[in-house]
Amino acid sequence: MAEQQQSYPPLRDPDNVAEILCDGPFNLSTMGDLVTLTFTQVRPKADELFAGASTASECIVRARIVLPSRNTLALRDLLNTSLREGPSDFAIASTGGGRPH
């Protein structure tokens, strides 16, 4: 039996959501059926930087994304099929997961 095609509403980005660099540690935590991905950015401590002191770094939380577990599994599958070993081996663009409400 063939899979049925899911129908999604039109895709929009009215708030022009910014892309955020998150090259620091990240974390995955769960609560019930929800999974929270927390991403950080390593950067100098602003008060010390502007005071001319040492440039000690800190990890700043930059993004938290909360997904139902089924979308987390779809994200895992998307990453597994889209990524290979080398940094230049990323897929150009991929879409996956979700279901219409």
C-alpha cells in the first residue's frame, strides 16, 4: 500500500527569524513526550572585555527548541540521511518531520 502524502499549510516566515550561530556545547533533555534541545555560543565575557581585562569566555544559551518526540526521531532520521563524515558533505537542503495539525 502506498504512503499517503501529507498536506501542510503554506510555509511562511513573517517574523524573519534570525539564524543564530551556536558553536558551543549543546544538550538534549526530555520531559514526558517533549524533547528540549539547548544550544550555546562561546564568547568573551562582555564586562571583562569592555573593562580591558582578560578575555575569559563563557557559554551563553542562544536557543532552546522543544519538539514532540516523534519530531525528534524525524530530525534524527533527517540528519542520518543528510549528513556524511566530511564537513563539505552536507546536503544542500533537506526537509523532514512534522505532521499537519
